[in-house]
Amino acid sequence: MTEGDDEAIPSGILAAEFIATGLIMSTERLQRFFWSVRSHRGFETFVIVVIITSALLVGVKTYDIDPGWRSLIGFFDIAITLVFLVEISVRFLGEERKRDFFRQGWNIFDTLIVVASLIPVEDSDMALIGRLVRIFRVLRLVSIIPEMRILINALIKALPQLAYVLVLMFIIFYIYGAIGSMLFQDINAVLWGDIATSMLTLFRVMTFEDWTDVMYETMVVYPLSWIFYLSFIFFSAFAFLNMVIGVVVNVLHEENEQVMLEQSGLSKVTLHDLQHQLNEISDMVRQLQREQPPRS
């Protein structure tokens, strides 16, 4: 190996390192650029306007319009799909860690909607599915607007607690349906013929859909049957409805607190954490007392 080769190898290594460093710096700059774009208020507003326009175009297609206008709407639909593709690409490229992008459910939902919109199914047997996908593009407003995301997340988190309320409501419906079927079946078999029909009638009573007609019909035979209806309305329309509202409002309050803590970079402190910290402080105080020399 010559002396020139010895000098060429380090030079090549330095050149490769220089190129790699330049690529890393360029990638970081691009990532920061895309992050600034996706975080810009104007970009979010533009995407919201495009989503609303997409929803309006879906509604316009339901009318019998001129073929020329329908072709123009088809052109706008393609343009909107391309805008969505660029938007989801900007959001992905602006993510510092690309794997974290798909850890959020809303990003997965947006990606599936955009990818499904790219599939040409208008002139095939899957045309109906393609139209449904374009309708669901309106739901992308939820992923764009943070306040709407908080609402939907609160509703999802409230479902386990709401399940117990719904079970209790079903029990009330079942009890009142059985009583109504036994008492009022001979008066009106159409409304009280069996327990399933009785529960459907009770749903009509709960929604106040001509419920007084149902009550007055049974009061001809049972004058005190108004107690049956008013007590059922109290449980179903008032008590359980307030329970549902209370559960949702409580979860929504917790969700707002969690978002505020995440934005401030703090974590939620529980009573268990406070108790643990107090125990640690007590141990430190006792340790210091033991270490102090006794007074003479």
C-alpha cells in the first residue's frame, strides 16, 4: 500500500462522515419545518375549511344536478383527497419520532380514511363503500380540533360507568314492562301485549311521545294508573338522565384536567402519592433526630 492510499482512506472516511452529518442536519431541519407547518394556526384552519367543503360536496351529490356540475364536483373531490394526502404527510413528517405518530388512535383513523379515499372505486361494485368513506371524512374534524377530541375521549372513557347506569335502567324498564303487561294487556294488547311491546311503549312514555294518550286510556279502567306512569317518568327521564349527565360531566372534567397537566408538563398527584411523600418526609425527620447528638 502506497503513502497516497494511506492518505486517501482517512479522507474518504471524513467525506462519508461529513455527508452523513449533513444528511442528519438536513433531516432535522425538515422535521422542524414540517412541525412548524402542522402547528401553525393557518394550516389547521385551512384543513378545517377543506373538511367542511368535503362534507358539503357529499351533500350536494345527493341532489339531482346537471352532469357538468357533477363532473366539476368530482374534480373538487379529487383535489380534496390530494390535500388530505399532503396534510397527513406533513403531520407524519413533522413527528419527531415517526413510530409515535401511529400510537395515537386519531392519527390511525385519519390515515385509514385518507388511504381509503385514494382507492378508485367509483365505477365498481365498491362504489357505495367509497361514498361512505367520503362521508366519514367529516369525522376528521374531531382529530383536527382539540376541544372535540376531548369531548370524544371523555365519552369513550365514560362508557364503562355508563354501562352500569344502562343496566340499572334496563332493570327498571323490565320491571315496569312486566307490571304494565299484566295490568294493561286487556285494555290495549297492541301497546301492552307482551313484555317486549310493553318496554317499547315505556320508551315512548320516557320520550314524552303522546304519553298522556297512553295514560288516559288505562285510567278509564284503573283511575290510579297515573302513579305507574309518573313514577316511571321520574326514574327514567329525570333520575337516570341526570346520572348519565353527571357521569359524562365528571369524566369530561377529569379529561380537561389531564390535558392541562400534560400541557404544563406536570403529572396528576393522587392521594396515594401525597401519602407516600409524607411518609418519606417523616422518615427523614426521624433519621435526622437520631443523628443529632443528645443535649448535655
